[in-house]
Amino acid sequence: MEPEKGFGNACSGVNKLGAISRCGAFAAGHAGQRSVNFFGHAVVACWFDPSPEFVLGAMLPDLAAMLRLRLPALTDPRQTAGILLHHRTDAAFHEAKSFVDLSRQARASLSALGMGRGPSRALAHVGIEILLDEHLGQDPATESAYLAALATASAFEVGAAIETSRLRDLTQRLAERGIARSLSPELVARRLRYALEPHPKLSFSPAEEPTVAAWVLDSRPLVLARADELVAELRGRLALPPLGA
């Protein structure tokens, strides 16, 4: 099935831990500063509070960035707290040694395959997030919390009626797509191309999809091998005990 443009897990987005963006989708358009994607932020939010309002708050900045919307003043303190966690998570994730190492390795691999500097930087960020989502998406409870938060967005208003409608349409599409698990490298490459397509300096051509798919195939086991390490490091940076402690 052909993926819809602009919608990853990421787009997703955990864009995730992986989620970043966009998800997860490279909505913000900053190769080095994109937040983790939708699902990744939902995962982290569940470590603190799995309520739909809190999890939605943790995803709202990326959802708004993707649609280029300005968030209104929030009346639900759980949503406000979720947004604050979103920014803490971004800072902690981008500074995590395991993520930095994976991104650096990915940039080198993509450059060696002939990808340009801009696409290599972008793919080394959002591509790692999407692959990380495959690991994070194995927990049914977290998936349920993510879907419940997206459902909560149906009652969320962001200003003009047309803006609210766009947000509801986006969250409905994300909910319908669900969590991607073990997608083919070719489909991951296509989603990445769609996510980066609006950004000429970061995008790559359809003819380069096989090259990106080859990188996805090679990188998947590398990301999986360090996923638990990355999660543990992120939890430590957020002052949380190790999982299972």
C-alpha cells in the first residue's frame, strides 16, 4: 500500500523516541534539531503519566509544527505538563550518546553510499527515529495510550475552525495508520522521502530510494542493538530509574 505523503509513524513524525517526527515526518525542517516523533514522545510520556491528556500534551508541539499551527493557551494542566516534558525529552534525546553515535555512523554510511550532505544529515536523524519506533512499538499498553491520546485530540481546539479540522484530520490519519512494525526497507525509504520532500535541501529523489532502502536494511540491526541502551540513557537524563528497577 502506498503511504500517504507527510505521515510516518513519525511522522511520524518518535518523529519517537523515534517518533521523531513525522512519525514521524521532518515537520520542523531542522536536520539537527528535530524533536523525536509522535510515538516516541508518547512512549516517554507514559513513563510519567499514561493519561490521554498528558500523552497528547507531549505530542502537541510536533503535531502543531507539522501543521504550522500556533498552540492556544491550554486550560488542562495535564496537557501543559505534557508540553513541558516534550521539551525536556527533546534536549535529553539529542544529547544521548547512543543517539549521537548512531546518527554519526548513519551520516558516514549514507555519504559513502553517495547521498548528499543534506539528505544524509536528515536521514541520520529521522531515519534512526523511525527504526527505533519498531523496537518501542512492541508494548501494547503504550500503543493503547498513544491511540487514546490521538482520540482525545478530536475534542481539542487550536483556534479557527479550519485549523482545528486540520489537526483532527491529522490525528485521525495517524490513528488509522497505527504503529508500524517491521516495515520493508523499501516502504521505510518511501516514507522517508515523503517526509523530507517539502524540504529541498534535505530531500532525496525517487531514484535514490533503493540506496536509502539499502541503508535501512543495514542500519536496522545496529539501531536495535543499541535501543535498550538509548532508552536507559534517556530515562537517566530524565531522572527516572532503569526499567524494571
